[in-house]
Amino acid sequence: MIKSLNQEVCKLILHQNYIGHLAYIYQNKPFVLPITYFHKGDKIICYSGDGHKIHALRQHNAVALEVSEIKSVTNWQSVVVHGLYQELEGSSAKALLHEFSLGVKDVIMRKELRDLDFINEFSAKIDSDDIPIVFVINIEEMTGKMRRN
């Protein structure tokens, strides 16, 4: 049976995962791609290089992020977040990139029981003048569904 998830369960699913599918519009066409994220409060923290996705998000800031936990065709749960893209710069971007790296590492350690030493990679980015583009998705709406047999 398929059921709706309440807001607390939706937040829990977002908080327990770090890979989702970002949906956005570019030249009147929908695009969806996987993205690494970190959920914090009413925001989704992300980063990217300057390219197609960032160019599109700067033109049209309405986005969706879908996160799923799928065990089988009859055992899954999924959350969809609708929100607005907001790009950050300077010290705010550096601080969020650092928070992103620590947060994702913590999720991976809890979920996959493995330690990743990618903090050094982010530390190098944070300390350089050429940091990636850091952005947040300000959550406006969140819905979720689940199916269990």
C-alpha cells in the first residue's frame, strides 16, 4: 500500500541521505541529474562547478530535489522538495562548503559505516581563492510517499 509521509519523516529521509536528483528547467526543457547534498534545517546545501546546471539555475531558480530509499518494488520511500536556488559567495560560501563536507562525511559514516577522507579535498577548495559554486535550495514545500508490503 502506498502512503503519504509526514513532514518529520520527510526531514529524516533527507537528513539520512546525501545523494538526490536535482530537477530544473533550461530553455523550456526539464533536466534531472544526480547531486550530492547535505540537509540542514530548511535548506539543502550543494556545490558545483560553473557549467550548464549553474547557468540554468541562475536564469530560473525554481528547483526540485528528489531523494529515494529503494529496497524493492514494494518497499521504498521517496521525498520531493520544491524550493528556490540561492547562490552564495565569499566567507558564507566557504563556511557552508565546510559544513557540507563535514555533514556528508557524517552521513556516510552513519549510513555506510565507512570513513571517507575527503575532508582534505574540501579543505583545499575552501582555502583556495577558486572555490566551487556553493548554493542552497531554500525549501518551500516537501512531500513524501512510501510503499510497504
